[in-house]
Amino acid sequence: MPRSQAKRGSSTVRTTRAGRLRTLAWRRRLPASPEAAWASFLEHLWVEGAGLGPRPVVEDAGDAHGIGCTRRIGVGGRGVRERIVAGEHPRRLEYRVVNPSWTTYPVDHHRGTVAFEALEEGGTEVRWRVEYVPKRGAGPLVTAATRFVIGRYLDALERACGATSGPAARPPGRRG
């Protein structure tokens, strides 16, 4: 199982591969509680898209903690759809790409898990893991795109948590 590690900013990225299944994993420390980090993840990354490309469209807001929330990232009615399929607020959430294809996101399988662990010294360690099976021939593109997007998302989450003093979680797509 080939493995590589790279440092980027204050996070560590690890890549593993077993057959066609690939896994990318990041760790980042944030200056916020797990509750505040979860709320910032939903608002700044999931709903607002962290300023990367077109703002996602929330198609289903899910429950009060975002479980079941479905967003579409793309232009017009096209684009990749992701859904938060499970979670244990404020510790862990899992999402999936629900419409993988060559025209949306060239994978046969994509699942992400984001864990928020309180640190004894204060703050939160975020562990983000993406497991995917790229369509044949798309591996390098999917790996590069995923590394780029999640790296930028973690940078945006760190900025949002640094400017946050512990907001209550709001359901995605709902203001107020």
C-alpha cells in the first residue's frame, strides 16, 4: 500500500492506495471548540463553499445539525451533489457524493468523514478523511482536485474558527 505524506500550512496530508481505492487524510488544529468548529464547517464550507468557485446551492437543509443536508456545486442545474449522510454532533460527520459521473465528479465512490476532537489544551483537532475510487484514467485528476479543495477548505475553516467565539450551530442554508 503506497503511502506519502506532505505538510501544508499547519496540517498534515497523508495519501494511501489499495487497488483502485484511494484515501487522503488531513489533520488540522483549530482555535475553537468542537461545537464552534462544526458550526463553522456547516456555514463557511458546506453552505458558502469557502469562496471556491460558484456558491453551492443547498437543495435540502437536513436536520438542525446538518445531517441529511444536500448541496449542489456547479453552474445551473448541473454539478456534483454531496449529502451529509451521518453524524454525531459535534464529534463526527460523514458525507458522500451522490451523483458521481464523468460529467460531475469522475469517481465510482466518494465518502468523506470529518471528525472534531476537543484538545486538552483548548481548541479542536479536525481529522478529515476522503475515501474514493476514481473512474479509470481519472485518478491523478481526482487526487489533485481533492487535495486542492480540501486544503483550501481547511484553510478557510481555520480562518473562520479564528474569527469565531463559539456560535451555536444553525441548520445549513438557514440564516438568522
